[in-house]
Amino acid sequence: MTTIKLLIIALSSAFFVSSANASEHVHGYTKRDGTYVQGYQRTNPNNTQGDNWSSKGNVNPYTGKWGTKQPKD
């Protein structure tokens, strides 16, 4: 493998390890109108939006989706 490929793999692994420690499971629940919301993983609550998976520049390690929201901080 090339050095660049190894670097990308190492950085990706570090991202997923650190992301896994910064999340919590939200149990599924039923809304008032009877709609069931399936359980999911989310980032731990804190006082910033910049590290949320839905913020631009971040990737949700569970779904692979890129964030689309502009952080407010």
C-alpha cells in the first residue's frame, strides 16, 4: 500500500474509535400521534454543535451520511 492509503486508513480508524466513545443510544419511543420512532445513536450532549454528526464537515459513523447543518457556534 502507498503511504497515503495507510495514512487515510489510520485517520479513519482513529475517527471511528473516538466517535464511538462520544455517543449514546436513544431508545425507541411512540409519539403522541401513535407514530413509532426507532432507536438510534446520537452524540453525547454538550455545549457545542460543531461536533454533532449532523453538522457540516462531520460524518455519522453509524450511517455514513455527511452532516448538512451549519453549526451555530
